[in-house]
Amino acid sequence: MQTTGYEFKKFGNTFLIRINKGEEIVSTLKTFCIKNNVKLGTIQGIGAINSATFGFFNPETKHYQEKTIDKPMEITSLTGNITTKDNETYLHIHMNAAGNDYNTAGGHLVRAVVSLTAEIAIEQLSGTVERTFCEKTGLNLMDFNKA
């Protein structure tokens, strides 16, 4: 099925998604999950991007430090999960990408813009897992008591 910015097809409980050039990966996947009622699942993918913002969670300050890299890169690994927080779709994605110098950068994916294509698989799981903020870690952790 084709929609603006991406195309997809469902096979059993797995969606294969092709995100088009110029689209931002995280926001596109969040929109996709909302439109297709995916509240719990796993994400994996590859592709090519021309810009990415990564986050590194500093356990001392309990805040993300962000770094943006603006250059053509290939996604060598994109992996994550889909849960909910306050009953809203919550994506937690990490990504590694390498440029033409073969050096890899990665971390928590804040945003990335597709330069050619991104090929993503989402496995939809049944049920929901809600996230709750943890004061001790400073993170939104999976709360299986609310699942």
C-alpha cells in the first residue's frame, strides 16, 4: 500500500516499509504505527541517510547529549521497540551509520533524513506495554505491572 512518504505491505504480523527520499525516519515510523494501530512491537532496518541526530544518555546528568551529523551515511543497523507512554505511541530506536570514511557513529536515534531509501521491518506483537518515568535512572522504563 502506498501513502505519502512511504509504502508498505503486511505479511502475517510483520510490516515491511520503504521510506522514501527526504522523509524523516522517526516521525514517519511513529505516524505509521498510529495509523496501523501498532502499540507493541520490534523495529529493524537498513538504508541510506544524509543527516542524523544521535543521543547519548548521560547517567550522571540523566539527560541526553545530542550530536547531529550532516553527511551521506549508510545505516548499518537500526533496531528498536514500540511501546506506549501515557497511552501514546512511544518509539525507542538506536541506530549505527557509516560514511565513506567507514567510521561508524551511533546511539539513540533522535532523527534521520533518508537520502535514498530506508527499508524497515516492524513485527507487531499483541498487547501493550506502558512506560513509566523512573526517578532513579531518569529513563522511561517498560512497566510490566501496567502491561
